[in-house]
Amino acid sequence: ARSSHQIVLASKRQKTTAASASTSIVEARVDANGVRRFSSLDAPIMCCEGHKGEVFAMKFSPDGGSFATGAMDREVFVWNVRGECDNFLVCKGHKSAVVDLHWTTDGDHIVTASPDKTVRVWDVQAGGIQVKKWAEHQGFVNACSPARRGHPLFVSGSDDGTAKIWDQRRKRSIHTCQETYQVTSVSFSDQTDLVFTAGLENVVKVWDMRKYEVLYELKGHSDTITGMSLSHDGNFLLTNAADDTLRVWDVRPFCSAQSRCTRVLTGHVHTFEKNLLKCAWSKDDTKVTAGSGDALVNIWDVGTGSLLYKLPGHQGSVNEAVFHPREKILGSCGTDGKIFLGEVDL
């Protein structure tokens, strides 16, 4: 993402200096160059480089002090948000690309998914060591997601047509949700009583974790669902699909509407690359963003459905874009191997 200001990008390469700091809310200010600033970033736009290949996934830590990226080079990098955005930690072990990753709610661990058919958990506080490796899937693992609360549970989705539930305290999966087609996106509900799965079937299946049965389905997409994200309040599910739409679904338990789809958003594209483009909510759940094959970062207003920004900067598909949990910062990663952090006044 770039701003309209003409500035020199602060490009930073891989470093191993350990440093991490929690980030607090920053008031608007004017810097020495007369540029109005909205964050603690060293510059309005920071460009981070170091991965050897396409970057598929990016997430900010819960405290906002760092962010993690996963790439074609089979590694997970953890970077500082403040200062020069140094890469201070590398997690190595996957035998293929890292295509999805998430932080646990406490910020201590990162869970990753890979075409090497494994789901892995890394301890960030212990220097990025691998503390769990699950290898039950029989096909590429496309997606993973941790539970927000309760026991240390994770869900993963694979090309083998299954979504598996894992408990970090156990060596094997605790349940398998069998589907007909490849599973490309997964998530838990806020209370961890439901699991959302989606993929080549173009529908979102909502599984009851108590009975391990499909409670209901969310129908509307006409092509593969490539990413999903649960709102911070747990009431709405955002999905990104290869039909070039984002959809917002009401997943509250007592929704009385005839259709749970409350909004259809357009403006981004899926291209021949067929990457699993993801999507995300802003910290207050009023804006959403999504990856796009046209090298642009898009931001929509959920209330009005209007497309607010189309931000240039990348030179290839934007695979994931994410909002900072506390500041007016948007992060993005793409097939050009670059990660951008940019201020966005929302």
C-alpha cells in the first residue's frame, strides 16, 4: 500500500536482532516534513524485504508490536512494527511453502499451514522453536486457525477434503470433518462452539462442535472461497471468493433474516494465479480489506458497501492485507516478495 505523498520507501532486509515492543494507540501528529501522521511507524510507508519468493500470509500480533509473514521460501519471519521494522525471528521447519498463519490470542504462539501436508505450532517467546507438528492430512494443507478462547484448539483445512480439529496438548487430531471437495478456508466461531469450513464447493459449512454435524450452510458464492475472517465481535463472517466478491454473513445464533448474507462487496479481482486470497476486518469491524490479483489493496466500508481505497504499491498479486489491532496501519504482502506497512486514515 502507498500513500499519495511522494516519499522514499524505507526498505529493510533480513536481520536477526531480537527486539519487540507493544504498540499503543497513537494520536495524529505532523512530522518534521509537514506530513500529517497517524501511527508510530518511522515513515508513512515501510517496505520490508527478506523472503526469498512470494509471500502468502501476514498477521499482526495481538498486541500490535510485531507481525509474522509466511512465504514460498518455507520460512516464517517475525518482524518489529516500530523502528526499522527489523526481522528479529525466523521459524524454520516446513518442507514446502507457508501458505497460512495465525497468532494465538495470547500472542505466544503462531500456527502455520503448508502444502507439505503439516500443521505446525511455533513458540515465539521461546525463540521460534517448533512445539507441535501434525502430519495426518493426506493432501496440501491450505488453511489453519486457532480458537480465540478456551482450550488450545486449532482447525485446519486440506486438499484431502477434510477439516481437522487439533488440541495442542495431544499428539493426534481430536476430530475430522469430512467434506466432498478440497477445503481452502477455515475458522472457529468466537465461542469455539462452531467451525466454519469452505472451499471448492462454493458454500460455507457451519459445523456444531458438540455434535460434529453441519448446522447450516451459507450459500451465495459461485466460485471457490479462498479466505474467511470472523469479525472481532464474533457476529459476522467475511468471505473472499474467486467469483470476485466479498460477502458478509450474519452468524449470530438467533439470526431471523431469510438470508444470512448482509452485504456483497466488489472491486477486487482473482486472476490466473489462482492464489488463496484472504480477507480481514478492521479493529472496530466497520471496514474490511482483501487480497486482490490486480496488485491493489482494497478497503471497503461495511455499513455502506462502498469501496473507500484502492492502494497501489505491489508489483504482483496481493495475497493478504490486514489491519493493525491498535493503530491506523494497514499491512499487505504479495507475490512480489514484499511486505508493506502503510498509514491509512480510517
